[in-house]
Amino acid sequence: MKEIALHLLDIVQNSVTAGASHVDIRFDLDPDGVLTMAVKDDGKGMSPELLERVRSPFVTTRTTRKVGLGIPLLQQNAMLSGGGVTLESEVGKGTLIQARFNTASIDCLPVGDLAQTMATIILGSPEKPEFSLTCTSPAGETTFSTEEVRAVLGPEVPLTEPSVIQWIGESLKEEIEPILGGIMR
Amino acid sequence: MKSLAELEAIRKATINRINLRTEKDNDTIRVVVGMATCGIAAGARPVMLAFMDEIAKRQLSNVTVSQTGCIGMCRLEPMVDVIVPGKEKVTYVHVHPEMVGRIVAEHIVNGRPVAEYTIGAAEKE
């Protein structure tokens, strides 16, 4: 993966597969340059046993193959920058995964095109769950949610409508740039 | 969000087109993009959005774009299936955003698959 945003696109699928109704995504950049990406869902959660093993590339819940590289690759890239990944989960409640990146490190990935990632995430799961994105940095804060968009669109127009997806991508780009612009490329 | 008014305009513009569409649902062409870890790492995200852009540009109302997981041929990612009702599924491999315009124009609009981009052509090499 060449962008933190691509890791997000990848691991969000875990929340969708876990049957979440709400997935809350955060990008928080603190004044010291530490970026925390958090994905919090209310899906089915993981048992303590699974939680302990889930960072292994040889652990996956899918049945077609025996490898799962989403979390291991994320952890590798977070650690390369001097950060790391923390996981909290409870069966029946949901899961919180947080990846910390030290953006001052030369080995830190750029955040990348977060707007494109959100558009793609929504296109992949347009009906359920509801997604929200919050970005904060010393420069300010912005939030976005699919619930908000759905409220405007009403029941007839789906989020998958090409012009809606384009609007989501373009308006998010404008919103995110002033907040995380310095570490996006 | 600064432009919710813009979104409201989109809603008004699309709502009529949507009502027309549901009447003839069975001729919908499906575009399916592989979006597992392998597909994403190989560059599936811009491919998927390139399809959306092209569909919006041409105002194609009978095409849906969706995602699928890893189908076990990670070395050929990004992969895209184009499924035209009544025809055999066509699988494109190593798809880049620059190839999307041609796939939409020649295959989706004009019904002629782009042979040189397909899995059959790639596996012959």
C-alpha cells in the first residue's frame, strides 16, 4: 500500500463484514505530528482469543484461503514510521482499531487520497452501514457522514448514483485539504 | 459541508431518470471491481472511480458498479468483470484508469469487448 488511505479502504471491509450498522472513522493529527487513524464499528466484535491472533498474516475469517494481510500490512507500515496498531474488541459490542503514524518519519506513508477512499467505501456498501469521517488537526476540524447525505437525498436517490459519488469525492477533497493538506502527499 | 445545496440539486436532477430506469431493470450491465487487499494494493480504487466518472459523463443509466473480494488471482489485479445480460462474462486484468474510457466506449456502449485487455489475452503471453 502506498497511502494510509488505501489501508483504510482495506480494513474498513472488516467492519462491514462484521455486520456493523455504524462505522466511525477518525484522522487526528496532533501538534507533534502524530497521526492517529481510528476505525470504530458496532459489528459483532472479536473474542479475546481471535483478538490476540488477528495480527498474524495466517489468521483470517474468510473460508476461501488461509491468509489475511489487511491488519498485518497496516501494522507493518505504522511500525515503520515509529508508530503502531492497537485493537480493542468485545463480542457483540464492536471493534476499535487505531493506527498511529509518526508523520515526521521519512518512512511514514502519506495520508493519500482520503476523499477517493471514502467515495469508494460508500460505493462498496451503499446501504449499510452508515459511515462517518472526522478529521482534526491544529488547523481545524471537519466531519462528514452518510446519514447527512442520505437525509438530503431522500429515499429515492441511492448513494451509488454516479453524480452523488462524484459530489462526495469532490466535496470531501475540499473539506479535508485545509485540515490534513500538509501530510496528504 | 459547504455544498449540501448542490446535493439537493443532484437529487432533483436524478430522480426522474431513476424512475425511468426501474421499469427495465433486467438489461442492467454490471461492472464488478476486485477490491480486496490485493486489488486495492494493485490500484483498484482509481479504476473503480474512473468507471463512475465515465458513467456519469456519458449519463449511462443502465450500468451499475460494484465490488467483490479476492478471487485468488492476485497477480492479475486490478481485475474488472463486465457482465452484459445474455452474454458471457468478460474479465479484464491489470486494469489502469486510462483503459477505462475504452472499455466503457467499446464494450459497455457498443457491445464489443476490448480483447487485448482481457484475461484471455494476458494468459496467452
